[in-house]
Amino acid sequence: MSNHVTVDRLQFALTVTFHYLFPILTMGLALLLAYLKTVAYLGGERRRLPLLRKTAQERATYDDAALFWARIFAVNFAVGVVTGVVLEFQFGTNWAQFSNFSGGVIGQTLAMEGTFAFFLESTFLAAFIAGRHRIGPRWHWIAALLVFAGSWVSGFFIIVTNAWMQHPVAYALHGGRAQLNSFWGLLGNPWAFWQYTHNMSGAVVTGAFVLAGTGALYTLLGRHEAFSRVCLKVGVVAALIFTTLQIFPTGDQHARRVARYQPSAFAAMEGLFPSARGAPLTIIGNPDTERRTLESTIEMPKVLSFLTSRRWNAQVRGLDDIPTDRWPDSVPLVYYAYHIMVGLGTILWAIAVIGAFLLWRGTLFRSTRMLWALMLAWPLTYIANIAGWTVAETGRQPWVVFGLQRTAAGASPASSVPAGTGLFTLLGFAGLYLLIGMLYVLLTVRIVARGPTAAEASEPSAAEPAPAEPTSAART
């Protein structure tokens, strides 16, 4: 692969990885924020549903929690939008051949993603933050629901775009370009549904652990007791639900799609070189691509065959039966990234199980070790999410559109964007993103340091009616 293509890939890897650090949290928080506001608005002591059976004071705390996390959401959303715009430009500057080839298909979904992100999500986020006492309780609750809807619909169109690159459907080639021939066929891509559910449940895992970790921090510091208890309860329960969903069914079903449609990526994920009947599931191993072996392994016999085909002796295709020019560019990278994702996902699930058990026993808020575990676990969710996307994108190689266009053919010509220009902008983005990252950390730390009620300690909660304006007689 030519030098300028390598530089273009490194630049896109930097920009897309840095950008995705922020949607991971916003998409996860969107659901939790909507839940917090729903409890604050619909909850009551006479509600039959236990999730909504709250006292007025508890509802006020849920409402404060929703507004606090909306501020965190807003900072992440703003940085995500700024860094996301860069990706759109890179399609035209560094990946012009890919844009020319696939623009007739993915242009539809990218345009709709922009519409939902910039108009629905941003508009109602502003209404939610600024309109707590201006638009009324019902519309304030609806604004939270629409922020959630905008975030998740926006994510859906991005996933549909990526799913088409992983498994192209609903297109026809005209003049060497792909043209969409069925919009509903594109949205119904069999790859997209499980990729979307797996991605979004991973985002909620991040949001849940950030929620629980913040609650654990305040509890250890002895601050904001009611708020921290809400964050711990909601965060731990959501973490348990969505770490479980990450494993089954979303992770299981998505892996089966990879095995079916991208056998080269699946074999690299599992470090499987010779095709095998009754293939084992490798827990630990070191792939050696030169000798085409997996060394120092700990295996579970026949489990891989069962997971892919629900048959213990099913045939699983290995890399030896696939031409080397169709292998992922770095088999070890795909293998290790996949096992990092799975390993961290298992650890997070175990933490969530223990946390939920302690919550059920009523000892979570006094368990110092568990509070420390929750407070330190949230970075693992980011690593696991990025590792998962590393598997998806490096596993698809050497194709930018699987089976249709190779990555080298999708880059802009070297005469238009030479390697030196790409390297210069790569270094420029690295420096710029360092500054943006520092500003983001500063803003987030300030919000956390101020706490959930510092900004509006004197304002009435939206869960309770505002006090009436005193009459002239009373003022006298």
C-alpha cells in the first residue's frame, strides 16, 4: 500500500477515534437522561409500577439528576459535533475515490444523520437545559424524550452507513459507481440491526458506568447523598441490563453475521488458521501469521463451532482457505482488539453483577471496595468500545466497501493529497485535539466539582410546582 494511503488511514483513525469518544457517552446518557426525567415527571407514591413509585423529594432528586447529566451531555455533544464535521470533510479531501464510488448510497443516510443530530437533538437539548421553568413540566419531559430519540436515530443512520460498507446491499453499479436502488432495503440491511443494537448497548454501558462512577465518587466524598444514591441505583441496574445484552443476544448475533458474511475477519478475530470441524473457542493465544499458528492457547473444545452454527461439529472456515490478499492487513491487531473487547466486557459484566447484588442487599452504599471499583471502571468501557470498532474497521480490510472497493482504491490520488500534506494535517489534528481534549476535561471537571444543585439551589424543582408570586399585600 502506498505511503499516502497509509497516512490517510492514520489520519482518519485519529480523527474518528477521538470523535467517537464523545458520542459513546451522549448516546448512552440519552436513554438514562430520558429515564431520569420520566421518573421525575410521571412518578408518584400511588403509582403501581415500582419504577415510578417515588416520593416528591425523590422525584425532585431525579429531576436534578436529569438536569445535571444534561449539562454533561451538552459538553460532549458540542465537542462531538465539532470533531464530527472533520470526518465529513475528509471524505472529500482524503477519500475522494470512495466518495465518488459510494456517495449515491451513503449520501442518503449521512444527510439524514446530520438532520437528526443538528436539528432534532440539538434543538431539544437546548430546550431541555434552558427551559426547565419556561416551557412547563410536560414539554420539558417531552424535550428529554426527543433528545433521546434524536441521539439514537442519528446513531442508527451512522450504523446503517457503516453496515453498507461492511455488507453492501440495495445497490446497482452504474458507470463504476454504486447507486441506491432501494432505500428500505438499505435500512433493512441484515448486518445493520445487530450491529446497531450491539453498538447502542455498548454506549449505554458507558453511560451507566459513568453515572454509577460519579455517584460512587460523591458517596466516597460524603457529598450530595440523595443525588449519588440515584446515580448509583440507576447506573448499576442499567449496567447489569446492558452488559448482559452486550454478551447475548447482540454480541452473539453480530458475531454470527461476521462469520457468515466476513469469514476472513471472523477467522482473524478467533486466530483460526486451518479450517476446523468442531473448532475450539480460544480464551488466550498469540497468533503467528508467518507460521500460521496460534500459540500459547487456552481453549474450550468445539465451543466456537457451536456459537457460530449451534452445532458442535460444524465446519468453521480458517484463514488458510482464504487468499492472503483478502486477509485483514493486521491479523494480530484484529485478534487482540477482539479479545480486549470481550475480556473487558466480561469484567464489566462481573462488576455490574456484584454491584446489583449489593444494591439488592442494601449494602452497596456502604461497600467502599465496590464504590472504588465502580468509580475506576468507567474508562474500561471506552477502551472496550474503541476496541470493538477497531475489530470492525480493521477486520473489514483490505476493503473500504467489502468485496467492492479496496481501501487503496478509495483514497484520493497522491497527486491531489500527497503523503507530506497528509502527515502535516495529521500532526495538526493531533495538536488541535490535544487542546480540545484539555478544554473538555476542564469543563467536565468544573461541572462535577459544582455538583448537581449548585447552579440552581435557589430554584424550585420541576417535579414540584413553583411557589406563587407574593401579592402586594404580602410584600407590604
